[in-house]
Amino acid sequence: MTGGPGAICLQGGRELTAPCDEMDRAVLDRCTGTVVVLAGAARPGSDYAGASARTVAHYRRLGAAVEVVPDPRDGHAAALAALHDEVGLVVLPGGSPGGLLDVLTGRPSSAASTIAERLVAMWEAGTVISGASAGAMVLCAHTATPDRSGGLAAGLDLVAGVAIPHWSPGSERRWSLPDSLLWGLPECGGVLIENGSMVGVGQGTASVRVEGTWRAIDRRRPEPVLG
């Protein structure tokens, strides 16, 4: 950890595939230490194990050392212990945004902190966090929950606004969203945020909507983060 906030990568989905390699290498370039995967957007059991295994295989192929955070639903203390100070990057793959919020914000009566509180503290100390689809959604101030009520829930608030994964121009119309800051995240692409700046990464064209107007996020040079 570096002693300052870490970078954040919001990815639109179809993660852990070859078209994401360039984007994920850019994320890895910004971290030191172990990579850990927290597949809390997956269902317990074989779904969690499968999502974890795919993430491990992808990042090992990119040359990283990767560990799996045990499912917090099976043992909160063990999951917290896996989020230790030597972690350089936390990866949150996609799945259910509502389910991931439950995993991150749940607190057994004996727990000193939630997983979300631990992640926020790690990020503030310099850990990089990369979230894809549901993982990107929960990192924002508010999280759409199409898998549940379809409304908005409070997110971790590391990034302002609301993330829209699997985005293409106009696709956000199927969501019931306020006229506020929105991140349009294409599959295999997204936005990298660090030191108060943002830059488009990966495939497609990541975009941001401010006061009802969309614009592309520059892929060549960083610009100030909005919101």
C-alpha cells in the first residue's frame, strides 16, 4: 500500500477474457503486492468457486500472483483475514449487484467491521480495486439493483454517480435512473480513475453522462474526474 487512495477501474462486463487483457494490465501496473479475488456477486458454493477460479486463471495468465478471498457467507472472519495489508489489488467480478451488496455490508454480531468497511480502508491506504459489471456498480455512490427491486441502493461511494455495465448508447433507457452522473461502461472496456483523474481503457468507448448529456471519456490523456 502506498499511503494514499488507490486507483479504481470500473469495467463494463465480459471480464476475464482476452479483449480485457490490455485494460487489466494497466490496472496491474498500478499495484504492488498480491492480487485477491472476492467473487461475492456469485451465488454461494460452486458458482463462487467457479468465478474465483476463472479470475485466478485470467490474472495468472497476465503474470500476477492471485489468491482467493473465502466466501464471507461461509466465514466472515476468514474473508477479512484474506484482505490483509499486503494485498495490492482487489478484483470484484460480476454477477448480482444486490447479492454483492449483501456480502459486502453484512456484519455478524461478533465482527469488528464489514467487508465493505475493510475495502474502503484498504483503498484509502493505496490498494487498487477493479470491479466488473456488478463489481463496478457497487463501487459507486449508488447501485442499481435490476436483479431485485430495480431501484437504487447505497454503494461504497468510492466513485460518484451510478455505473451502467454492458452499456451502449441508449441502453441506459431500460433502467429507471435519476438525471445524475452516470458511467456508461462497455463490455471489455471501462474507466480508470486515480489521483483525481480518469481515462478510458479497454475496448469500446466508455462514456459519462452529466446533466443529461453523454460524452466519451478520453482514452489518450487523463482528464479531471467529474462529480
